[in-house]
Amino acid sequence: MVPLGQCTSKVIGNGKSVPLTIDQNDIPLIKGQSNKVLSLDFTLEQADILQDLVVEIEGQSVIDSLWLYDRTDAEQEPVVLISLGEPDKHLKITMNSPLKAGPHQLELHLKPKEEASLKETINLKVKELRLKQTSLALSPGTFQPLRLATSLRTAGDDGVAAYRIPGLATTLQGSLIAVYDVRYNSSVDLQEDVDVGMSRSTDGGESWEPMEIIMDMGEWGGKPQIENGIGDPAILVDPTDNTIYVLALWLHGKPGERAWFSSGQGNSPAETGQLMLVKSEDDGKTWSSPISITDQIKKDKWKLMFNGPGKGITMRDGTLVFAGQFKDENDLPHSTIIYSKDKGESWHIGTEAKPNTTEAQVIELNDGSLMLNMRDNRGGSRAIAITKDLGDTWETHPSSRSALVEPVCMASLITYPENRISEEASYLFFSNPAASDGRYNMTIKASKDQGISWNNGLLLDEGKGWGYSCLTVIDESHLGILYESSKAHMTFQIIPISELEK
């Protein structure tokens, strides 16, 4: 929430001034839904009449309607409902509504049109709030642009309880492919009735095709689907041939037990979680059946091994790389990388980069080394390591445990441009809940020096959510982000790269 300051009234009636505080909510504005955007707080010493609110609006053409509430009474209906017609920069809302003596919080809610473009923004500025006895002269404040968003998936869609763990990638043909957990019964992690879902956009994220299930283990091994959950996907696009790969973790049996604790030593499905792979060779229209690559990369003594959720990369030499994670024989987790040098025919694994880390993301730096950006279970900030030999050895990066604040959560890290064959990256982009005490303040940050330092970033959502995110480069001017926001389980937004360069 951006505080716009206290504004002192210009007295007209009773000779007393009334302090006014205006706060703007930094949240994604979900198209087709009501979103609280402004709060106006003041206290009246005596009853008065709320007459007019004048708001300056840029981008009014994408607004369906506005509501104004007085939250003094939580059960109260809106003071006024405005359906907007022709765009007018200054909107005057006339109410003539009685207000009791005491504290008041007015809330301005806004509903964007379903057909509005996600590249549009809305700028609101309160110009005047007028009572019958007192006209409030508002001092200037800093109002941030309000950004539109799509609720790609959320609770109740297709009868599903929860959607979690976003992955997002751009294909060679420009399609966006989103993958995520479809958690049918509840939001809990495996083991449960979970499949991997996929959504596809062919217009840069403005619209999306209906969800498809691309990884479903069914009633395998004589056990029902609730005992064959598969989730935590990561997606990778090979720009040399446009093959799309998705990795995910499958757990067989052990109903009601969390995979993180119930998976054991050994490599068979009855013993341990399985790392499953599917691919698409037609731009995400159809997908292969899942195969297990567990035997290729998991050591028998480890208790669990799978990918870091989110996305993988294709190196400039054609090597496919996903972030990985495993629990050793002592139940201690480690981050690493999983890679293939023969277009997914065979897979290999690196050594551990850092103990007590999970859910990493990997990129290739301009010098050809790989950067592993890790969720650190110690909390506070991200752990960063570098390898120059595909994970045989690692060294700590200067920014590790200092540059990127985190609340122990998955994050996203990409280069710009992405999956480049020869071009060097001019930026690194990073997204996560930028806080150490909770999953809120979803922010995208940029680095111009290969991750040594980062700017303050662009705040997308100040509210609390599950906090996982995944970035992709849509085109030379825009990023896409799919994240677990305070407004919807899978929230998608389009962000101009120019706004991240500051």
C-alpha cells in the first residue's frame, strides 16, 4: 500500500480542519472482478453529508464500473455504483450520503473490462472529496499506475480446489505455455489427487486456451488416482527445434503422507518419488506420455530427488538444464542441476551446490557459467552459487545470502533475452515476495551486472499469497509473469521491460 500522505482540510463550515489519509493498494487488477484500489481515512467530530468525490482517471476506457464503500459499517452496501460510459478524464461522483460522527474509511473499488488488454494501465488521482460542511483540499500525492491482470486459474475453476506451482515459457513460435499443479481436493502438497495442468496462449498472454491435463498417472499400480499424484512442474523450451519439456514429481502410494517426508531410499515407484518427463513437439498442442528418468540421475541412498519447480534453460551449446533438488540419506536437502547433452535422450546430475537449500532456478551467464539461485531454508535471503563445469564443482557467488531478500519461498530467475543461441544477456530479471517475514510484496527486480547487484524493482502485489512465480520474455519489449497472488491462484500479467530498467 502506497501512503499518499495526510491532507489538511480547507474549512468552509464549522471552522475545524479534518486530517485525511489516502492509501493506494498495489495489487493486480483482475479483469472482470472488483478490486479495492484506494482507501480514504478521516474522522468526523460531528455528523456530516458526503456530497462529491472527484477522481482524475487515465485509462477510463478499460474500466467497467466503480464502487465507493464506507467501511465504517462492514456490512454496508456500496454508497454508490457508477457504470462508466464515454471516457472523461475527471469523474465526479455525487452521493449526498449521511456520515456519522467518528472514524470513516472510504474504499474505491474498480472493475476492469473483461476484454481490456493486459498492456493497459489505469491511473487514478483523487482531486476533491467534499462534505457538506467541509471541503477537503487534497495535497499532491504519488499515485502508481494500476496494472491489469488475468486470473488464469483460481479456486473453483473446473471444480478444482486449488492451483499451485507456476511454470511459464515462450516457444519459438511465440506461444506462451503455462504449467501448474491441479490440486483437486485441497491446496496441500503431494501425496494427494494432483495432476499437472497446462494453459496455452498464442497472442502473447492476452487470451488463453482451455486448460489441458498433460501429466496424469491415473490409477497406476492398482491404486486409485489419489495415491498417484504428480506435481511441482518445471518447463523448458529448446529454441533449436521448439521441443517443450516438462518435468514433475510423481508419488505412488502413501496416501495422506507428504511426499517430502514419505519418499524413501531406493529407485522404484514403491520406494521413492519418481522424476517424470513429458515433451511436446508441436508447440504445446499435444504431449507425450510420462516417462521416468529417476534411474538415470538419483542415487539409491537418497530419499528423494526431483526438479526445482518453475523453468529450465537451453544453454548456448544446446545443453538442456533444469534446477534440481535431492534429500540425502540424512534427510538434508541440497540444490543442484539436472542436464542433458543429447536433446533429452539421457540425463545427468551435478553435485550439491549448498546444503539446506531447495527449489532453485538456473540461468547461463554471459561467460558460459551457470548460476543457481536457491531457496535457502535458513531464511532471510537467497543463496547463489556458480558452476563452470555443469555442477561438478561450485563456488559461492558474491551476492549470495545478501542481495535478494526472501521469506523462504520459490522464486524465478531469467535472462534477457532468454534461451539465446549466441546473444549475450543485457539483463537478469528476478521475481519473488520481496520480504523476509512473509509471502507478500511480489516484486520483479533487474540486474545489469550479471547478478552482482539489483535495482529496487517493480512492486506488483503488496498482498499476501502463496508467493511462487515464474517469468518469461514474451517479446523484446515485454515480460510475462505467472504467480500465486493475493487475488488469484494463477495470476498472469504483462510487464513492459522499460519499466524494469529504472
